Amino acid sequence: MISRAFIVRGALAVCLIAVMAVVGYGIYYSNRPPAVYQGPPTVKLISQPQYANTVAYIFGDDIEVPPQFPPVAREDGLLSLGYANTAITPVVVERFYRYGQSVAEQVLGPDRRSYFVPCTPASVKTADGECARDFIVPIGRLLYRRTLSSDEVAAYVDLANTAATQLQDFYQGLSYVLSAMMASPEFVFIWDRLEDDPDNPGQVRLDAYSKASRLSFFFWNSTPDDQLLNAAETGQIHTEEGVRRQVERLVGSPRLKQSIRAFFADMLMFDHFENLAKDSVIYPAYGPGVSGDAAEQSLRTITHHLVDNLGDYRDLFTTRETFLTNTLAALYRVPVEPSREFVPHEFAEDSHRDGLLTQVAFLSLHSHPGRSSPTLRGKGLRESLLCQEVPRPPPNVDFSNFEDAAGDFKTARERLVRHSSDPACANCHKITDPIGLGFENFDGAGQFRAREGGALIDASGELDGIPFADASALGEAVKQHPGTTECVVSRLLANAINRPNRAEDVAVIDDLLGDFAQHGYRITDLMRSIALSEAFFAVAEPSPDVATVARAD
Amino acid sequence: MKKPISRRKFLKGTLGGAAVTVGLPFLEIFLNANGNALASGLPIPKRFGTWFWGLGMNREIFVPKTVGAGFDLPEEMASLAPVRDHINVFSNFDTTTDGRPNICHYTGWVVLRCGTAPSDRSDLAGQSVDVMMAEAIGRGTPFRQIDVNATGDARDTHSFRGRNAYNVPETSPVAFYQRIFGPQFQDPNSPTFTPNPKIMAEKSVLSGVIEQTASLNKALGADDRARLDQYFTGLRDMENQLAYFLEKPEPRPACHAPGAITEEMPLGLDAELIAERHKLMSQILVMALACDQTRVFNMTYSNSFAATVKKGHEKSHHTETHEELVDPELGYQPMVSWYTRRSMEAWSYFVQQLANFPEGDGTLLDNALVYAHSDQSFAKVHSLEGIPMFTAGSAGGRIKTGLHIDGQRSPGTRLPFTLMRVLDLDIDAWGSGANRATNDIADILV
Amino acid sequence: MAAQNRTEPTVFGKAGGAALGVFLLCGLVPLSGESGEVNGSIGLVISYLNLALYQTPDGKEECPEGFHHTQNDNFMAQFPTEEARETMLKKYIYYTHRGPNGEDVFYHPTVIQDPLPLRDIQGSTGLGIDLDGRVDSDDFNSPTGKTGIDNQIYRVVGCIPGLRNGGTIDGSLKTEIRASHKMRMLVEITGIDDFQNDDQVTVSMYRGLDGIEVAPDNTLVPFRSQRIDYVEGQRYIHQLSGRLEDGVLKTEPKDVMVPMYGPFNIQRDIVLRDARFELNLTDTGAEGFLGGYFDIENWYGSFAKIWGAHFNADVTGWSGPATYAGLYRFADAYPDDEGRNTAISGAYKLEFVRAFVIHDPAKENTGRTVAAESSHD
């Protein structure tokens, strides 16, 4: 068995062959179940896309949800792991309360209430417990991802009745109940709940509803639907067959794209687009709408390739099939059918646009507002797509080396030669710059250029032993790099089970990698493998550790 | 359709000086004979705030040559001339890594906010000084503290309750306005007060749901239990906020809810844009203070890696600190200094906003204490020695102003320590290791 | 309950690029991804158009006596007393109705002579193109040393303040060009073998259909795609032959129609006879001239319709009868049977940014009609 550490360290094409040879069988056909690490149950704050998907599923996608939630820290390359750890300051709770209030006002406002409340109250000016119940029971089940107990329902109906009586307004009372439910930790957190495992006395397992949520958020990045909740209620979800049936249904749904989009937006750090602006004098074509379009282009490229075409994940780094708006096409300097919408586009063979890394999103995200940055691009590639960590700069860097001839550098390569000639800088910059320089044919807005400062750009370099001549060849090198597939496997696993990879996960990851290879590196098959792996539902009792997070008061 | 009030109009109309002029009858009714307290006998509230800018300064053209009163204003802080007598300058105070690594652009401000040098980039020991202040003086207002920035990026804050627990700042003028002066706002000067029945109903439903969920599954790890507790704390704060709106507020003669802001600002870190965002956020903040919606605040002008840019110039502030040549004739990095000067202009503007806002027989600034600082002194080499600091305001006559204090390389943490004691926090020491402060900066005490 | 189901457009795959097939993306293989040149072609979309007027900032050099006398100046001169003016206005209601029978003198410029003289351009510096290959005594020299420039319309209208930089007409043209596709002139150069020097290229003129994007610095964003207006814009479609000389496009003379719109959607197209381009091509656009002979009746009709109605002439600073007479006085081409010239030389100053011209083969096969095919040498 090839260890994960070895792959990351060695990073040679040879490894890939070895991995494929050794683990050339799928884990759920294996007679040798890997020893699976059982993580603690998690309580995960709902993310903006999860919230938006949930609201859209329950109430329709015309209900407005704020486009940005409070930021969380990325952990092991993923915000989604940060959500399982972030501390909750009062201002965050206040925001969630207001989000819920806004949704409730829209849902129970005069325009939509008749659509969502399945009954007509006796009078809009008085309480109507029966009608309130008819609304609360099904909505509460989807919001809390479990069937509400009769006590709970009774309590919520009481609250609605009291408020309706106080205000002489049935719908307003119901609206306050809905907004308070959406501020409840039952909705705002996605819970792992444990129960005794009847098959393994003395051990615990995820309860049925928690399993339904785990599946639903993994495949749809949204709340479980009625069928999943039924499978939980009937206990089918505890059977292998029941899980398999649900997995097939989930993976075959168009809603799978929601999850793929969210995962790659997270892995590729597209949240940084929320604050990305380019210098309008230096890059006049990169107007305010471009960054959103650029992110959307890459996400459409990804979902099209991975879901519509069931393509090989590695081909994402070479595919020329994409989608463009007229505004984006101007940056690429290609003709498109002018439209406000995205239209399919295939870049020409010698367009220099081969794969995700040569798209405006990656190139402009990992650049400064007014210029390109080989260092940021190199770091972006290594950290987000190869799962390698680039050390931070040392504290007391001596920048005097830059001073000698700072004004005379024509190209970024000339500037960065300084980094490699200074030993204090060289150690880190040799990790980032040689690959980042491969993208120098693209300026800070992602526009192609042959020259910088009049000098022809040399975009050659090497990626962990694989030489390349330019960004297109670098895409090919990334495709060949064993870290590329391993990275997506380990990140997707972490995303599925809500915790960073651990040393104990090596066997699971290696098995998944083998399975991934066997299925032609199709993401949908990888997701199926993950969900059917023993690791997916594996949890243990939490250790009674001392809290390490701050108390809020 | 309601016509949105343009940003410019808002700037001019409500806060430019004209609209803050309060009719005398109000003053007579609401203030006691001395003008230093409300007629009800309650003192004018004390306020504490912080103001942060990134990437320090150039010592030679920033630090005044003379100490004490009447200090000179070297070119990099020349824009502070209108507020010189309202501020104190603190130079030559040290911040140390305390044997830990110097985590670039992090160690400096973390020490000056919580007194302890971090051991890694996510390390935050305890709470920041503003949170401690908020516990002490922030109760009794709807918002225990308010955090805002001028960068538009919700990650740019220097206020925290511990590791992973940053206070999320307001970044959008529209959202900030809505939060403070939205429909739930109770005008403290309204002649009549009737508790809003909607808020009453809303609060009772919220309380009911909190009760419903209070007995959630406790089979959680300690961390998750703590997070759940945090969440309930937040919900109770929310409950208290609603409760506050149900009580008749004390009259605040200086309070005038500004016209609604409906126009979002564009993204970006161009210095002009930051200046405009800073102005707008400052003005809403000042009115929130005048209306006693909060007593504790944090303003971040730029973050510690300040990526502020000058339009058409390809290098950001941070990049220039490392890459720009020192001009042999000037003796400093001209572009870096350009960025520092913009920061000082904003600081000057901020102090002026408070200083020009009448309250009682003085100004809002008289009843406030603002602590301003950066994360570095000389950013080119990430220097922590002599990180520049200021105070503004006299906290109701409790500290002197108009002074330049030379710290003689004593710990910079002495300043926040002193300020907390000035506002009656009962502490004898603050910070840890070499950054532990035990001595007040006596020169500023009245 | 509404399930969220955001589907994305049908793509590639089985459809095999059907969506793209509708539009022929002018060529197959880009010569260079950087410059946006597709298969030896360059597309351009208009960003500025006005008559080519050499002007000094205060006009003292070219208009030493001052700018044109306005409609109001002439009205005051024609009816010098308060009483005379009152009588005229009582009878004919509006002050432009200065004709002997109350005719509007902008639409009937021959019914009177303006009492005040035309202030025509003095001096010999001018912009434009040498249309006849001769250096005549009334030709202009450009500030950069070009000689033999034929631009007699400049003599007539160069001292109208509204036409000059920052004037009302200049501003209106800028607005019209950006606000809609009505004046969205597209130029496409095809058949390019060498982008610097090529003795045979084809130049097509179209009107575009799609919006432009203005960058924060108020320039147009280049390299956006523009579809051709085959329906309403059919009359603006022309094909010219040309050549590239050191990166300058020069075309052979041909009659063309230039879309011309004013405020309030007033439309009066311009016929330019023996029109030819002289454009300096850059990486992101082009600037230069479209020169030729303006048919005087057509040009005056357009100008008077757009800028002579109501008080427009006073806002823009000119008067009808003097200008009309001036046009014939300086006319230098297309004599009628009686030997009187009916056209006047001139040029538009043009600026373009690069664009992709999107063709629809289905619509091009229906047969292209060109407005005017006659040429003149």
C-alpha cells in the first residue's frame, strides 16, 4: 500500500501507476474492509449555499436569501470544515435571526402565503391552531431534518396562537414562529446525533435522521427530501440496501450539481471573489461584473464536464469546453454569440486556454488588483488542487535585495529570480514560483499576453519533476500529477464526513483512489464510493475533552 | 416607489453639521443644569472604541520631535492638525513576540488587542480589549458592541472572543444602516412611547423557541457543547435586544436618525473608495453612538496586510512596503508614505466626526475614548518596535489630550491597560510575559 | 413545495456545438490569442464619430472673427427694432420663420439671405484625406505634415461651436453612439495576410446589433462580440476593397451610407460619395478618417432637420441660410448640368475599438444590397 505521505512527497508519475496497480479494486467489493477511524459527531453551522438550497427546496428559489454569510476560517483547505468548528459570536446569531425573519416575511407575506399554508384560517384576525399545525408539521420536518415530536408541535402551535391573538393576525403569528424556528440551533446547525448500535453492542452509531442529513448534504448540499426522511423513519437507511437505493437516487438527481458546485467553489477558494476587484485603470475590461461571471464560468465548466459529460476529473485541467458571456469573451478575445446569458464555447486548439487553470477565475483570483502574481498562482495551485501546504514567509525577510535594480525588471521572472537567489526566500518561493511563472502569459485579469515590459515571456518550468513549456503544458502536468486525484479524493472525503483527514484515513483514501481510477476518475462514482464506504457514517462517542473554543460570555 | 436617498445627499444633509444642530428646547428639557448629565440624572454614557490601520509608518517623518503638549506634526501626520489637541500620540512603546515567532502582520496587533503574543496564526489568547470594555460598559444598549470596517471585506476585523471567534464586522453601509436604524429603531426623542406589540409578540415567540430547544442532545464533545452555549448566548442577546426595544429609551438630544441609505458601494480597495466607505461607515457609527444604540465600537480602516491600492498603480500598499526603494533624497519610500498619509487623513476625519458632534455641553468625543494603532512600525521589515498608537477623546475629562508620550521602550500593552482602568475596569495587570502591563501611563491621567 | 432545479443550457455533447453553428464566428483559427485577430480579420466597433475639424482650444487661429452668427443674431439683424420683431412674431409666431411669407428659413434656406455673413475657416491647417490626389490652393495641410487634404465642408461649419470638441452636437454624437445600436458602425477587415502591409484586403461596413460596455475609465471595452443588423441596417452594409500600408488601412472610393441620428430619435442618414477610409490600426482599435464628398442637399437636410428645429440652432450656434449658401460656395465636386457643384469634400473623424463581428450565414445568403454602387474618380 502506498502511503499518502509518500505520494505527496514523491509526487512522481510513477507513483500513480503504483497506486493503480496496488489498489485496483473497489472497496465495496473488497473482502478486506479497511480499519476505519471513527470521528466524533459534529455540529456544523449551515453554510450560505446550504441555507439557500434548503430555502429554495422548501419555499422556491424566488425567496431571497442574503448572498453572503459571515466568514468562517478555511480548515484543511475547506470552508466546509470551518463550519464544523467556527465559534458563534452574538453578532452571527443576530444575523441568522434576521435571515430567518426575512425568509418568513417573504413566505407568509400576502403574495405567497396561500401557496405555502395548506389551509385557510377561520379568520385572518384570530388564532387557528389546526391551520397553524398544518403549516408547522411538514415545514418543521424539512427545516429540522426530522419529524417533530407531538410535544414540539403543540408548543409551536401554542406560540403561533398566542402571537396571533396578541396581534390579531394569524399569518403574522405564524411568521414569527417560522422565523424563530429558522433561528433555532435545530435548523442553523446540522447535527450528528448518536444512538446505541444494535449490531455492535456497546458502540454507537449515527441515528437515522443524521444519516439522512449526511447523505443529503453530501450529494445535494441541501436538506433531506421527503423520501430520505421516510427512509430514515422506516429505518431502511440503517440497511446496506436502503443506503444503496438512496445513494443511487441522490447521485442521479439534477440536484447533484448543487453539491458539486459548492464543493469546487469551496476547494477553489471562490469565496474570495466576494471581495475581488481589479484596478479599473490597469484592467478596464475587468469591470464589476466580471469576477462573478468568471467564477460562474469555471463552475459551469466543472459541472458540465463532471456531471453532464461524466468526464475524467483530470481532464478538467485540459478541457477547452466552457461557457462564456459576451463580457467574459472580451477578456478572452474570442467571438461569441452576444447574449446576457452564458453560451457554450469551445476554445480553439492554440488559444492557450486549456483547462480550468487557464480560465479567468483561477488566474485573476490568484493575482494582485493591478498585476499578476506567480507566487500567488503557484500557491493557489499547490494548496487548492494538490493539497500541498506552502509555508508562510519568514518574519524578518530582508527585502534589500530587491532594491538594487527593482526598476529594471521587465518580467515577473526577472523579479522573482531575486527570490531564488536569496536563501531566506528561496525555500518557499521555489515551491510556488516555478509553477506560478507558467501562468505568466496571463496578466492579473487573466488576459493573454505574449510579452511583458516589451520582453517575450518565458512560461516554462517544472511541476514536481514534470517539465512544461507553458500554461497549457502545465495543465497537462497537473493532469498527470498523482497529487491531483489524491487531493480531490481526500478533500471530498473530508467534506463528506465533516472532519479533516487524519493519518488513520490513509487506507480509506488509498482504497477510494483505486476505485476512482477504476471508474475512469468520474466524480459521481467517487461520491458513490465515498457514501458507500464504511468511513461515511463512522462515528464514535465524543471524547470528554476540555473545550478549546472560547465561551461567548 | 420610495426614492432612495443618495449617498452624497446623506453625507451632506444629515451629518455635515447642519442637521446635528439640535434645537435648544431639547437641551433644556433633557439635560441637567450643568449639562453633563441627562435630566433623569443618568450620566452621559461613556464610550470606548478602537480604530485600526495597517502597515505602520515611517518613523522619521511620523513621530513628533517634541514630547508633551504642543508637539510638532511631521509630514506623515500633518493631516492631524485639526485634531491635535483632541488626541495623544504614543511613540517608542514596544511590542514583543515573547519568544514566539514574529508572525508577520499578526503578532503586533494581537498583542495590542489582547496582551499576549500568539504562537501561530490562528492563536488568539482570550478576548480583545473592546470585548472586555463591552462587558463593562456596553450593557443597557441594544448592541453590546458594533464592529465596522472600511474595506468591505467581512474578514477584516480586530475584535475577537477567542480563537476562531471573531466579531463579524459590518461591511456594507446599507446593511449597517438597516441594522441600527431599520424599522425596529426606537427614536429616543419621540415625545410618546408605546411598546410595539409586534416586537412583544416576536420576543415571546423567540423566548418560547429558545425554551423548546434548550434541552438539545447533550451527547456532544466539549467543543460542540461550548459552541451550542455560544449560540444560546447569542439568542439570549437577541432576546435582550428585542426587550430593549420594548422599553422607553432615555432621550438623547443629539440623536437624529439619518435618512435611509439604499445605495450599495462598489467593491474594491482603491484608496479613494476606502476613504468614501470609511466616511459613510463613520457617520452611521457616530449617529449610532449619539442615539445610544451602542457604546463600544471597532473601526478597521485597512487590515494588517493592507492591500489598499492607488488607481492605476500596480502595487498595493503591502507590496510597496516590501518592494519600493527608499528614495535617497527623501529618505523614505514615497508610495508607502502616500498610503500612510491616506490612513492618517482617515483617522483625522474620524476624530473630527466625533469632535464636531455636539453632545451635552461638549461633544461626543468628550465622552468617548478611542484607541488607535497599527500592526507594525516599519512594515518593510515587519518591525514591532514602536508600533504607533493614538488615543482620542478624554473619556469625560478622565484623561488629558494633546500630548505626545515617549514610551521609552516600555510595553505597548500599557496603553490599553491604562484605558481599561480609566473606564473603571478593575484590573491590576493585563497581558502576559514580556507584554504584561502593570503600570499606567500616568502622564495622560488627570 | 418547489424543488430547486436550476438547469444549465444545453451544451456540446450530442448537440455538437449546434448553438455555435448558427453563427459563423468569422473564421476558424485565431492567428493570435493575444491580439484577437481571427483568421486574418479585424473587427471594429465605432466609439467616436464627428466631422473632422481642426480646432485650437479657443478657436482664435481658425475662426479669427469668432464663431458663426447664430439664428438669433440674424433674427436681431433682420428685425433690428423691437417693433419690427413684435410685428414679425405676431404674424409668423416663431423667430425662425424669417422668410418673406413666414417660411422656416432652416427648411427653406434659399428664401432669404442671412443679413450677417458666414464666418468660414481661415487658414490652411485641416484634417482629413487627400481625395483627389492633387494639392490645390484651397486644400489643407495637417498638423503632422499631410498635404492636399480635401475638406471644404470644414471651411463652412468649422466655426459652429456645437460641432466643436465638447459642443452640443459633439456630445450628442458621443451619446447616440453609446446609447443604442442605431449608429453602431462596424468595420470588418478580412483577407489579411500581413497585418502591416497587405495590398489586398476587403473592408465591410455594417451596423451592429449588440450593446457595448463602457469601462470605468469611460472608454469602450474592446473585443466584445457584435451581431450584424441585417434587417433595419441593410442599407448600411457596404463592401470596399483596400490595402494595408504600415498598419494603416486605406480603401478605394465607393459611395456609402452612414447612419446619423440626433436626439429624440430623429434620423437622417448621410450619403457619402466616393467614401474611403484611412485608419491607423492599433492592438485594441483604430482611429482615422472616413473621407468623401457630401451630397449638399442630403447633408444640409440632415443637419437642419436634427440641429435646426426650434431653438436648436441657437444652442449649437449657427444659422440656416448662411450655412446653406456657404456649402454651395465651397462645393467642389459633382457638378450638375449647369456646372454647379452639388457635393462638398469632407471627412469624419472616427475612433473604433476592436470587436468580433458575428455573421449569420442564413441571412447573408439572401443577397446583400448595397445602398449606392456608383463610384466617381
